[in-house]
Amino acid sequence: MTIFDNMVPALAGALAARGYETLTPVQTSVLAPEASGVDLLVSAQTGSGKTVAFGIAIAPTLLDGRERFTPGAAPSAVIIAPTRELAIQVRREFEWLYAATGARIASCVGGMDMRKERRALDEGADIVVGTPGRLRDHITRGSLDISGLRAVVLDEADEMLDLGFREDLEFILAAAPQERRTLLFSATVPPQIAQMAKRFQRNALRITAAGESRQHDDIEYRSVLVAPSERENAIINTLLYFDAQSTMVFCATREAVKHFSARLANRGFAVVALSGELSQAERNNALQAMRDGRARVCVATDVAARGIDLPNLDLVIHADLPTNPDTLLHRSGRTGRAGRKGVCVLIVPFHRRGSAARLLKLAKLEATTQAAPGPAEIDARNRERMLAELTDIEAAAEDEATQVAEILAAHSPETIALAWLRHQMASRPAAEELSDRPVPVFDAAKAERPDNRFESGVWFAVSVGRKHRAEPRWLLPLICKAGRVTKREIGSIRIFENDSHFEIISERADAFAAAVEEQGTGEKGVTITRTGAAPASDHGAKPKKQHRKGQYDPADKPPFKKKAFEKKPYEKKQFEKRVGDKPAYDKPAGAGAAKKYKPKKRFGE
């Protein structure tokens, strides 16, 4: 018995040529006899080989005993994916998987030229891969005929519902023939997915891929603790320390992607950006640069990177902490795919350790905590890698041997080794210097802040107060950055009219004062000075204004008496509504008073 049993021969040959020796649990499950020809509701984590799984699952239904597809027939299958990149990725996988069957595969995704897609559909397509909105547009306009569908696949169904595609999905499923197979693949099966399955599937077989209870076994998680002001330097050092062939750095916003990708490019990294503000062509070019090896680092937002599968992606860095465990798992799942090992690094500022600990606990993950790598550690790793590269060099070819002999004849081995070493060091970006401050004490198990009571705290004053619209959420980052301290090392903050006072833990007071004296606050006209003692309760209070007749006593004010107002009855004026001609009336006394005024006759009277 082989892994290719119960599989269409053409697809078995494609997998064998691709080097498949074993199948993942989800791929094995869809080939089981009880899964043949029925609707499937499959839950499997990202990176588990779902694309190949539903590709081999629907093949018998589409071919129906034939070896190749019939030319000119209407589409037999529609694959629906949540994002453009994932749809294009599925198409790329299907092109090699179905190559021997002669299948014509078309894609319909937003952001691409709709006229080209329509021409491809008119020329004939056996399998159509697309996003919900664009597929619905083609169906509505009559350019996509789904009357002959035999199978519909919803990939990453939970993400499609999260992105608001429920109405489009229901429209497509309702328009498809009732006698079809519906395969629904989802990382989780929340109630809304179960409801959709009940409505649009017929006695679906529920499959939970074996081994999914332990998520991301092939991913090593690390938490890198950094000072808030050194977060970007720590990311650069992390990239240099691991020196992965391919890396994804996740940021929370488009602006963060733009800023950090520019900084990495300036530091000499081969980097591309991926965010929602880019056109589809720019996003495709960025992904292709990663696949070709022209770029080694991709800085991306969550939405732009949904479902992306990059080859040889060995490292994922969370530059900004995810907001929930699902996002953490989704981001991290870009590495450690299909049996490959991967590393996931969370960049955790000191004041966010509690959030990181809770996030990992909710995701049922464990991470090794470490400090950010410094220049010495990176230099040691570079030496190890360079020596390892020399041991893996193959024997010289005939034309290379002649040049090697010429170089050895002209230069000493020491000179050649020095030239090679300098070339290696010049090709690697320099590491960033990090401060050697001690990491504040923290109980990760409880995910609580340290108990800083500030019994002997030292007070400082900053030259902005209420009249400058000072508030804690603006003062706190200014103080942290100016004095190179963390939020936990700052105690009370008291804002007065002209200035504000704050407390620094005694162990950091001298270092804080030295840092402020060295670099200032970074804000024009804002200074920080050491006061030592807590401010008085009436500090900065305005003196009370003296009453012109002496000290004002509220008791001297007579009691307030409500004035009685007489309510007058409302007199409604009567107006006579006149229709037609105005009645004659007497002209006032004076010239011609005896004459009666007669209105002019109107037309037709």
C-alpha cells in the first residue's frame, strides 16, 4: 500500500514528481473511503497542506473516470479564497497538480483586469479560482457560467466570514447547482461556519485532521525582551542573528510597514513591503521577489499576508504584538509548514510582557524568553556560519581549478583568506548597539507587573502643565524616551497649571537625570529638572481673587427667590382666507375718497 492509493493517477504522478514521500494528516483523511464523493467539513490548521488536500479530494468528481478534461466544457469546479494572494497561490498549486489532466485554470480576483479574466473564461476554464466579490461580479454579468459545477470549495472559510464575505458566499452557493459536492475548509468551526455547512451541505462528513490538538509543533517560539526605545534596533539584530533565508516581519499598520521597510532598506537588507495600500501588481511583484530570492525580508500587515505560503520561510518576527491569539497563530503559521522547522520571534517591550504572556497562554503556546542579541553574539554567529560555508564547498570544476591555481600562485593563503573575510563582513549589515540595562523583575506565570511601591522615589518636574494641554498619555512616552526608563519605573504623575511633576524609582533616578541632561526631552521648549521632593498640594494654584467689598462669604448671599411669572392666555389671530378676487373696499379719506375701488378684471371674466 502506497500513499497514492485512492488517488487519481494523473495527480499521483504530479505528487511523485514533486518529491512527495508522505502525506499530511489532512491529505490522508480526504482520501479515506468514507470521504469519497460526499460533502466535507474539514478543520485543519494553516500550513497543513490543505490546498493539495482539496485538490486530490475533488479530482475524482471532476474527471469522473476520465484521464483528461473535455475541451470546451463549462467550469467543473470553483475554488473560493478570502484574499487575492491566496487565490493566486491556489491557482499556482493547481497548475502543477492538474498539469497532466489538461485542466484549464482561470483566476478571478479583485484588483486585476476584469476584461482579461472575461476573455480567459470565454476561451474555456475547467477550474476557476477567485475571491468572493469578483466571482459574484462575473456570475451577475453572465461571464461565468456555473450551471455545470460539480464541486465548490471554500478555503479558509472562517477568514472569509471575518472579512465580511457572507453575503457573497451565500449568493454563489445558492446559484450553484444543488447536485454538487461542497467542501468547506476552515482552521476552526465556529457556530456561523457550522450554520453555513448545515444550510449548503448535504450530510457533510466532519474531518478533524489528526495532530491538530498540538498546534505549531514545528515552530520554535521566542520572546525577545527590549526597551521600548530600542524595539527597531532589536528587530534588526534579530534578523542578523538568525540570518534566515526568508523572513516575514509583521507590523500593525500600513504606516509602520512603510517606515520599517524603508529603514531596513537603508541598512542594507533586501526587503519588500506588503500592505493593503499597494496595488495588486505591486503585491504580486513583492511576493515574486521573495520567491525568486531577490528579497529576503518581507514587512507586511496582517490583512495583506493572509494565507501566503512562501518557500523556505524560516523566520517570522512580530514587530508589533498581535491583538488576539488567532492572529498570533495565523502570523506564525507562515513558517513551519509541511514538515519544515521554523522560528517565531515576538518582540516584547518591557511594559508589554503581561500582554505577551496572556497572548501565549490563550494560544496554548510556550516561548523561550531571552534578551535581544547584541553585536558580540551576532559576530560569533557570523563566524560560525562562515566556517560552515567553507566546509560545504564542493570540489572545484576544471575551469575553476585553473583560476584557483593562479590566485594561489600570485597571493599567499593569508591574503586570500583576509580578502574573503572582508568581503563577507562587508556584505552583512552592521549590528545595532543596545543598552545593557537590567531587565526589570517580572513574574511571567502571573502576567503581572512588578510591585514597585516607590517608597523612596525621586521627584522630577517637566515644564508643561494644564495650560499646555498636558495629559498622562502624552507625558508618559515623553518621560520614557527622554530618560530611557520603562513605564514600570515611573510612579505618580501630577499635572498642575504651569508644570507637571512625576516620580522615578530611586534605583533609576541618577541614570534618568544623566540621560535627560545628555539628550534632552526631544521636544522644543520642554525641559525636565530634578526637584527631589513631592510637590505641595497647593503647588501652582492661582491665588483667590479678593472681592471689591472685602472677603466674599457665600453665607451673605440672600436666598434665591423664584420670580412668579403670570402666564398670559394665548390669543389666536383669525385670518380670513380669500379665494379668487379680492373684495372691494373703501379707499381711505383723502383725494378721491368717494370713489369705490374696483379690482381689475382678469383674463376670461
